[in-house]
Amino acid sequence: MQSFGGDHTKRKLEALERYLDAFTTALSKQPLKLHYFDAFAGTGTVEISKSVVDAKRKAGQSSLIPEDDANAVIQGSATRALQTRHPFDRYNFVELDPRKIGALKDLLCGHERYDRCQFSQQDANAALLKWVGETEWSANRGIVFLDPMGGQVHWDTVDAIARTEAIDLWYLFPAFLCVDRQISRKGIVHPTAVQSLNRIFGGEHWRDQLIQREERRDLFDNPIQVNKKLSTPVKVTEIMISQMKSIFKGGVSDRWLPLGRGGSHWYSLLFACSNPSPKASKLALKLAREVLK
């Protein structure tokens, strides 16, 4: 069981769950095979941390929490994906941690849709690239959910998803945790963080958008270069959305959810549609906007 959730976790999972149900309902009568790919599947359940539970009780929301539970447990993304009114043809659950993928298998074993499930213990990027490359997308449609703890998702993976022209993407983008906070107030980025940011954005173009270089004069009137931080979680999110729009032919939602514990903006929940069909993209973006309200 994972133990780091809060209200932001519930909002994320509820938005995903509503979209999965709407997606499978809309395509249930189409001659297509539907796939759900959860690249950071976890254990299938999320334990709301004790600090969050205590805060709710202090705020008078204890009726929402079982009295005999030290922590409240909510269903994770994998569990919710199996509960849509109309099923997917295939569920792909990927998790690098062997203990978590083992717990997920144990949790889902016996479910009526278990025979549609495939479990894999490996890196999310490698698993996605392999799956995307081996699937014949003319007869298949899919949803990919990227829910990393940090900056594990590479831009090359996002680009491969977009090129299928058959996948809808939900991406919990670590706008603050893995981008904004890597840039100091003086606009300095540690060399190891630079490598990570390059993988996330697919190059170094983020520098000019998040850090401004200014020329100033020192006490002796000599020119010096000074960095100024432009980055904020919102600015970082807008840059990622703009970049995703350049590769997702079906469009990227301008509506997104800022998420984080205690009202902080740690992550941004983003939606993109790779299908260039006007009818498909219009429906996908409409559904996404509804669940992102």
C-alpha cells in the first residue's frame, strides 16, 4: 500500500476515473480494441497519510474517516480502471518496484476482468516505447496514465505516444517538484538537475523560457552577467502544454489541475489527445474539460 495521498490524490484519481468511464462508453460500439496503460501502477490502493487524517479530524471532517482506522485508504488508478461500466480489452500495469507490482497482482487477482490484465515490472519509459512500437494503432485505441513520483518520464516517451495518433494521455506533470524547485532564486541550476530537465523537456530550450540572463554593471562599472529566475509552477506548466501542442495533433487541454498537498502546486494534471480526427479530438477535449472542472 502506498502512503502519501491526500485530497489532491483523490481529485486526480476521480478525474481519471470519470474520463475512463466516458471514454469506454463512447467507444463501446466501435470495432476497435481499447487499451489502458498505467505506467506507474503502484499497489492499487493509496493510504491517506496520518497527518492528512489528523488535519481532517481537526477541521471537523472526521465523519469521512473510519474511527477505528489510523489511516484512510482510497482506491488507486489501477483499481478504478477495472470498474468502468464498459471494460477495456486490455489493461497494462507497469511498476518498477517488485513489491508494489506483487501487491497489485494480489489485489486484483480474482477480479472478473483479471484475465484482461498484463503486469510488468520494468521502467515505464522502456515499457511504453515497446508497447507503442508493437501495437497496430489503426485497429486500436488507448489511454495512457503517467503518474510519476518525480521526473521519470522522458520527453521521447511523450513524443512516441503522440505519434501513435490513437492514444489519449493523462500526465501528472511534476511542475514544481522536478522543475521549478531545481532552479534557484538566482536562476542557477545544478548540473545534475540540468540533465533531468533536458530529459523531461527533450532539450535545453527550457533555459531561455525559465531563466533570463541580464547584463549589469559592477561597482567598477564592468559588465557582468546575472541570471533572473522566471520560473513558477504555472509558467512551467504553460511551457509544457505549449510544447505538447506541437506534437499532439488532436490537441492539448488548456484546462488543467494544479495539485499538491495542503493546496500547494506540486503537480499539474494535463490532458492531450493524439488522434487528429476532428470528431475524435473534439469529443476527447470536451470530456477532459468536464472532468477537469
